Amino acid sequence: MVETGAGEVYNVVVIGGGTAGLVTAAGTAGLGGRVALVERDRMGGDCLNTGCVPSKALIASARAAHTIAHASRWGLRDTAPQFSFAEVMDRVRERRAAIAPHDSEERFRSLGVDVIRGSARLVSRREVAVGDRRLRAAAIVIATGSRPSLPPIDGLYEARPWTSETVFDDLRARPDGLVVLGGGPIGCELGQALARLGVHVTLVQSAGRILEKEDPDVAEVVRRAMEADGVEFRLEAQVRRVERRGGPLRVHLASARGEETLEAEGLLVAAGRKPNVEDLGLEEVGVAFTPRGITVDAYLRTSQAGVYAAGDVTGAPLFTHVADHHARTVVRNILTPWLKTKADTSVLPWCTFTSPEVGRVGLSETEARGGNVAHDVWIAPLSDLDRAIVESETVGFAKVLTAKGTDRILGAAVVAERGGEIVHELALALRAGVGLKDLSAAIHAYPTFAEVARRAADQYQRSRLTPRARALFEWLYRRARRT
């Protein structure tokens, strides 16, 4: 703890009350450190207020409506779901409010954290200003997160589009048509959910396919499912301008179809995010950053000793679980700097919460080919899985990549209704160095969706049954019959 100079004195000052900041503050306080947490907006950051929590609540309601509308898949009668769109959005906000106490100012004060409201600015590498207050500490952690970015499209800003930051609070009545700009996870998740709730959705994507970080066969399964839910696609499309003049919003674009104008009541932009690095005093203190975020080393140290950064603001993969991992790493490195710990995201699972979900970890097949990594691919379709058959959820597959000629896992993708849950077995196997031979030998409860991972492993085992090995086994069986 800094003990000299004027101002309030702490072991750690954390700037930002999202996942990275909250975990850093709670971890420091839990280990006996004196910590201040500065937040200028809502506690909980993007994940609670505008990201993971409200989007999954919306997706859950959309899934229920879809199940009712397609009940004949389960031997029931298809029925048009009866609901109020406003009540669905009220539920989204109510579910968010139910979780909010976990991240609240009151809870963190009860943990021993000094929560300070206001905008923070670095004065030096040991001091933070919040209005007239001066907070001094041995370590400062910048965890200010990121925000949606608007692409430079003529008229876009004036059209007042929704983003993930505004849609859950501002969207209350069902819009008469919605254009979604962006075919990444956010655009696909929200576009599909809203289509299932009766909104006519057109998704515009500049690339030739959606979910560009996934393999084409994985993304195509999701695209077909979204299309079945009523989402229209404009791929390889460039938006020329956007205009709203009293009536419906107009999006002028050029695609393989030629010049086209889309009309809709609403516009949702899901075309990337940018780090919150403005007005923090980074330049004055000499903390290096780029348009991608604050520059950090493997230990999450910035260019100034004693100043760390964690989460989205570092330009790391934009996941809540990465921010959590960063925070735990920072807490350890501040407390025991002589036992430095690297932030290791080499085995990083993630999930896109479309229907079906996409669970991913490690190398994709596309990445392996692009990097000239010799590999084998093992695919197990859900259509062969007993649990998927009885549940009428047979769309999708599990794909596992292994190093060429071995059972060593390089990566996996699971596109299935429970893909985000199933992929964790493969992520643990990858991290622990467990190969497909051991995964095949592991007993799995029957009937479960998790068996699809073992089915992929079984394929590897069957591939080892060469003609020579089969001839040996046949000889052993003949010998056994004679005895």
C-alpha cells in the first residue's frame, strides 16, 4: 500500500465496474487488501446490463415461443404462441434486475470494497482522480471494457439505430420490420430471437457468410436454421447510406442482387466494438494503447509499472469469461509479483447462443488449413445420437480436429441445441492433454447429448482398425473357436 502523499490510500484502485473490475475488486478485498472501485455508470458493466444477461433472457423467451409454434415435432399440436411483445421485454429487464444484486454497490461494499461513483482519470501511475478526490495506490487496474461501434455509413448516426447497448432498454413494442447490420454472434443471436417473436428481420452482412470465425459447414447449419425462422439474408452487401425522414427507415445497399432499398421500422447495428480508452489520462501518464485497446504484456502489465489492464479494454477476445480470467490473473500478480502468472487463453471455449448453439474451442478446420497444420477431422452427426432423436433435436454435429495420425486434440466445434454445454468436455480434454482414445474409453451416461463427443472419439478408434489389424483379430477369433 502506498503510504506517502495526500489523498485516500489503497492497495489497489480499480477503474470500471464490469466483470474484470468486479472480480479484481472482490478478489483483492477477499485476500485482505484495501481496494477502491470507481464506476461512472451502472454496476455490472456490459455483461449484466447490455450483453450476456438480457440477451440470453430474450433468447429463452424466443425459444419457448418457437417450441409452441412447432409443437408437432413432439407429438403435440402446433399453436400460434399467444404473448405480448412488451411483456417479453419486461421479463428480460426483470430477469436482469434479479441478477443485478450480485453486482450491486451494496454487495461490494459488504465485501469491503470502497465503491466510488464518478469518472476516473489517471494523474500518475500511482494516483487516480475522481472529481476532487485523489486515490493513491500501489497498483491501478484499468477495466473500462468496450462499447458498440458504428461503422462510417452516411446517415447512420442520424437514424438513431439500436445497438446491444440500447436495444434492451429502448425496445418495448414489436417493431414493424428490423434490419440487422452484422452477421457475427450478436447480430445472429438477436436477429434469430426477434424473428422467433414475430419480427420480420433482414440481416445484412458484408462478408459472403455469417459467423466468419467458425468453419463454413458450422455457419451454414446456423444460417439454414435462422432462415427457417424467417430471417432474410443479404450477404456480400455494402450499405451505401441510411435515412429516416418521418416514415420508415430506409437502408440503401448494394449486393449480388444489385442496388436495393430495405424499409423497416428499426435498425440494429451489431458490427463490432471498440475499447473504452478515452478520457482516462492514458497519454499524460504514458500508458500505451492502440485503436484495439491498451497494450499489455503476458502478465497484463501496461507500459507503466504498477498499472494493469484487464478485460475488453486490452483488445482480448470479448468474452465475460476472458475478463474473469484476466481479473484473477491480475489479483495474483499484484499480490505476489515475484510469482508472475501469465494470462493463458490458449484453450478458450466460447459459445454463440443461436439455435442451434455453436460451441467452440481451439483450432477450427479453416484455421488449421490456413496455418498448414497437418490434421485429421472426426465428425459425429446428431442425427445418429439416440438422445437427439428422442428429443427431436437432430440438427448439427460435433467436429473434432486432431494432430495428423494421432489422437491429440487440436480443437473442436459442436453445433447443436446444447453445443455450449457439450463443448466443455472437449475443452477440458484439450487443456489436460486427454486424447481421443481416453475420451472414447470414458463411460458416458446414456442417453445424453454429451455422448456426441465420445462418438467423434469412437470414429478415431475405428480408423485404427487397419486391414492388417483386422486380419489379426480374425485369426484370434478362429483360434478361440478351436479351443
